Amino acid sequence: MSFESGREKNIKNMTVLITGASRGIGASIAERFAMEGLNVIIHYGSSHEKANEAARRCMAYGAKVLTISADLRFKDDILRMKEKLELHGLFPDILVNNAGIASYGMLEDLTEEQWDDMMNVNLKGVFLCTQAFMSHMVRMRFGRIINVSSIWGMSGASCEVAYSAAKGGVNAFTKALAKELAPSLVTVNAVAPGAVHTDMMASFEEAELRRLEEEIPAGRLATPEEVASLVYFLALPESGYITGQIISPNGGWIT
């Protein structure tokens, strides 16, 4: 398949799997693809009702939607998820590795269990999901793998050492796998947002949010919809020459 024939593919006929899509950025990504008529698979960990709410918003656009649960820390769980999807005839052409957890605190106070949990969800989960679903893309000689990273994976953040290390690993994973899969016409990119207005910011007081906004040249936080639009762009067939990139929508905060 040539690059030109890849461009001729119709994204509306594709299936997208978004991990951690029950809320926040993941839910917005699911809605963005639903708006374009794709088959949307909403993965969630334990937030069953939140996942159903996201699914209902997606179905309002007329999209076919399936919700599915799996613990991304365990390979067997991911393989069971894959088997269930195949029973429904769903083979993702687009994988968005969005699921992640965050924590805030001094490194000296971080337990080994907290470190392992951060790495297992934020980095190992990306590896396991990608490994499970990339084979279909390679066979079809078309695919899009988009990893949702973080600005802190590029620059590091005080009091978020484990999170920064995990997201930095995602960025390196993205660059290396992009080279491996490029001959198969499968692209691998990462979106590394700055501060985004989601419920992960709920612990911030109003004054703290104002100070944060003052540090950002754009003068505001990003919306989840803005991140979702970038993810959608990278998934398009005509974006096939963009691979191995870490793209950071951060309002000029870090350049």
C-alpha cells in the first residue's frame, strides 16, 4: 500500500479504542471521534456509570459505541478485552493510549507501591495495549497509535517525579516504536498537554489556578476539546507522514 492509497482510506469506516475514556480528556477524545461517525470503544477501569454517560454522549452523534472494562496493569486483562472486542467484530484501526493516574508529593515520601502503580498504569499499560492491538494494524498496513503523555514528560515537574518519569518513558516509547512501525505504514505519536481544565485540577484552589494561568503565555488552561482535536488530526489518513513526534499543546508555557 502506498502513501497515497493510505490517504484514500475513509476514517468514518474505522474503529477507535480510547483507554481511560470515561471522563476528562479521554471522554472528550471519544466524543470527537463519535462526531465523525467512527465506531468508538470506550475503555474504563472501574467508573462504570461514568463510562456509560460518556457512551450516551457519543451515541447522541449517531455513532456505534461499546464500553469495556480492563485493568491495564495486567496482560491477561488486556487480552480478554481484545477477545471480547473481536467477538463484536471490532479491530481497532486507531489506538489512543490515554489512561493514566497522577500523584503529587515529595519523592522521599513516595512508597515503592505508589511508584510501581504509577509505572504500571502510565507506562506498562501503554506497552501492553499497544502490543496487543498493533498486530492488526501491521497486517492491514495502516494504523494510528496516539499516546497521551504530558508536558512533564518533556521537562519534569517538582513533586511529580514518578509521574514525570512515567510520561518521559511514554515519550521515548513513542519515538522508538514509530521507527519500528514506519515501514508498516503505522504511525506512532504522542500528545503531551500542559495544564488542562479537567477534574484532575479540582484540588487546586482558585488562587492557585489564577497563578498558574499567569505563568502560561496564552493566559488560560487548555480545554479537553482542544486536546481531542489534536488527537483526531493525528488519526487522519492524511496525517500519515507525521510519526515519532511529541506534540505539546501548552499555550506557550514550555517551548
